[in-house]
Amino acid sequence: GGGGGGGGFGAKPAAQQKPTTSAVPEGTEVLLVVAPQANQMKQVVSVSKEVGMGCLMILVNPRLSEVEFESQGQEDFLNDEFESVFHLQPNPVPTWNGGLLYKSYPDDWTLAIPRKIGPPRVMATSKAKWSQDEMEAVLKGEADKDDDPAGDIFGGVGDSITNAFGFLKGK
């Protein structure tokens, strides 16, 4: 009877092979993680630390603002190690009716509210993403100002975006 398999020509003897514990195949250059849930964030952090800079790890639709993290360290790791390259979130402040939070890499984060006519009005921009309290303060502080043309966050296609995302208007 035969043994347990030889591994083929040039294979390392079993004693020299290191055990594989990762779900990520060795040599993976790009890893897509689609819509990870809260209970999978521990695994996302673990895999990210394991593959390090040798693998581009992309989280698609992670909805990090909706995740209840296991710990502050886990939340800090994900916020520090991953760069948001595109984000479009309608109604980002639950106590506010309407608006949007937008980011397109490498541009800044943008908080905007709808106008009656035209593209959304930019309320503020920032290099770093705001907390819920900070966004609420910006919206409350700016809501009573005159509607001025503060800028088009969509580079000239604001009218099209506004029409496509009509649901962003407050009730």
C-alpha cells in the first residue's frame, strides 16, 4: 500500500513544510471582501494583519458606520488601516432629514444637503471623516444660512446626481 502522497518533484519534505492556517492562498495579490458583517470583522482584521502589505485587501460595501465593533481597538484598526476610496451615504445623520456624506479618493469628505433646485449644497469638507455628533453640529449650524452656491461636489455633474438621487431630499 501506498503512503500519504509525495507532493511531486521538488516538493519539500513534510518536516520542512510550514502548516497553512490561512483561508487566503499564498501569493494572493488582491483580496476582495464583499459586504462583511459585524461578526466577520474579527476575521477581516486577522487576515489583514496576516497578509500585510503583500496583498491589496479591498472591502466592498463594508458599511463600517453601521457595524457594532467588538472593541475600540478593532474599530481603530479598520479606520486607520483602510482608506475609503468611494462613499455615498444618504441621510448620514439620523436626527437630520436628508443630506448626504460623500467621498471620492483622493478628495476630501463632503457633507451636503439638497437644494430646492440644483446640485446639493456643500455644508463642509474635511480630510477626516466626521463623527455623528460633528456632522449634526455642522448641519444644525449651517441650516439657517442663505442658500449660496458653495460648490458642486460632483465636478459639474451635480444636476444629474441630484436627479438620480432625488430620495436625498428631506421630507
